[in-house]
Amino acid sequence: MQLPALLPTTVVGSYPQPDWLVDRALLRSRTVPRVRASEIWRVPAALLEAAQDDATLLAIRDMERAGIDIITDGEIRRESYSNRFALSVDGIDVDNPAEVVGRTGRRTQVPRIVGPIRRRGPVELRDLAFLRRNTKRPVKVTLPGPFTMTQQACDEFYGDAAEAALAYAAAVNEEARALKAAGADVIQLDEPWMEERPDAAWRYALAALNRALAGIPGPTVVHVCFGYAAIVHDKPAAYAVLPLLADCIAGQISIEAAQPGLDLGVLRDLSAKTILLGVLDLGRESVESAEEVAARIRRGLEHVDAARLIPAPDCGMKYLPRDRAFGKLRALADGAAIVRAELAGSAAISRAAPCG
């Protein structure tokens, strides 16, 4: 599939898992899982992989039917965006978790780092192979970022958060290289905790990010946000870490803007980056109209050239009802098409204008 020349649409990562696959009420009642959360799956372990494959096909087809240009597998096989990879590496004790205060102020269980962090083997390669077999569209694979995984663990080995983050980064880099070699078009690292812990992020997140993305060809993305809309309701209208990301080696930065009403003037700090601009408010129960989405895209174009803008949801869609998520994605695709047509019309008028 050929991407539109301007304003290709994408998703941030996750899509709603079906009610027959996970206990969505249980999922919503707890903090985002950092350790294993096998109790959320409704399907017996012997049948779980096949059930996850079926649900992943639903997510792929929904994104295609909605008209999204660059898709993911919906992260259907994950209990959270981060724990599947974070619990797969060596050096982690997942059976005897620690407790910390999470970003919502609630206590949550986290894995303990008890030895050297190393990638044990492939984690998402099968997921990518399944996605590639079942779509002709460009595909993106998401991985939790090294800074965020460091914040979501209790370090009892390194004694230095920056060193732990670099160890996570090396493991992420190995996985990302394998995913690119297997056909991933885009690699995205999710770093929501950079905004939650900006002081620490300014000290060592950039070095970890650059280590994680070193040598990865093609488009790379860093996603930063204020948290899932279903969990974090009051969000600031400004980021603390965007200037930092201007110096990371990722070519694309993904931000949420719709729900927090972000002042898009901050994008001047990222003038060399392509921006994945959040134009879907995932905290809003109603589905945006295509024209509302188009208006948000136009506001983005006041600060970012059209060649550097990719319309997207604010964040992952995991906690939304499936019908609402699909409706919002369709509005995203239709809104981008409206603005694309406007840009094409303006270009045609410009070409036709007489000289002198």
C-alpha cells in the first residue's frame, strides 16, 4: 500500500481487546499492570494464543476499515503496553514483586531488578510476523522505552537508575534490530514516564533513548503522554520534556494534544522532527466528527509543515469500548482526508496563478 503524500494517519499502539478475551471491568478497576496479570484473560491458557490471534485479526481489520494508513497489531496480546517486554528480560524477579506509588498516587506492584538486565530472546517477533501476514499496509511495532521501564521497577542491583536505564536500552535495541530485520516499517518507543518524572528524565532519559534507537534504520518514534484518559482525567496543557526530545535520534515525536488542549506553540522546540499529533480526545465519550478532527489538524499545521505532520490519537485506545474506538479512527481518517484535499486544492491554485 502506498502512503498518502501528506498527512498519513496512524495509531499510537493499542486497540480495545474484546470482552470475550479479557475481563475489561477488572482491567479498568486496577492500575496498569507492571507485573503479570494473568487473571484478566477469560480464555484458558491452552487456547489463549489462538484466541489472541483471532482478536488481533479483528483489530487489524478495524484499522483497515477505518482507513488508517500505518497500523499496529493493537497490542492485543499484552496485559499492558509495557509489562510483556519488561518481564521477558533476564535480571528481573517477577515472582516476588515490590510495591511503589504509581503515577496516579495508588500503590502498585512492580518487578524487582535483581541481576544484569539482558534480552533473553525474541518477544514480539511472532506478533510482527502475524501482523505482516495479515495486512498489506505499513506496520508499526511498539516497545516500552528504557526510561519508563526503569521507573516501573524496583532496582536492587544497579544502585544507579541511569545505569539500569542503559541496560534496558541495550535490551530494547536488540529487540528493535530484530524487528526491523523481520520487516517492521516503524519502531516506536513508549515513554509516558518521562513526563511523570521530568527531573529524572532530564538527567538520563536522552542517553537511554539514544542507546535504544542506535543503528535502527527507517522511521523511529518516541511517544510521550500524560497517561491513559480512562485513568488520568486532569491533564496539564504543557509538556515539561519536549525540548529534551529535540536532541534524541528518533525522527518522530508522538504527543497527545486533544484532551489536554495543548498549546501547540511548543512544537517550535521540535522543528527538526516529524510530529505525530494527537487529534482524538480519548477521554471524551462522543465520537468526533471528521470536521472536528480536520480543525485540530489545521491548528497543527499552523506550527508544523504538512510534510512533517502525522495525525494520530492522543494515546493508546486500550480502555475504550470497541465501537467508540472504531468511530474515532474513522473520524481520524476522514478528517485527514478533508485537510489533504484542501492542501491539494491550494497547491493547484498556486500552480495556476498567473505571473506578473
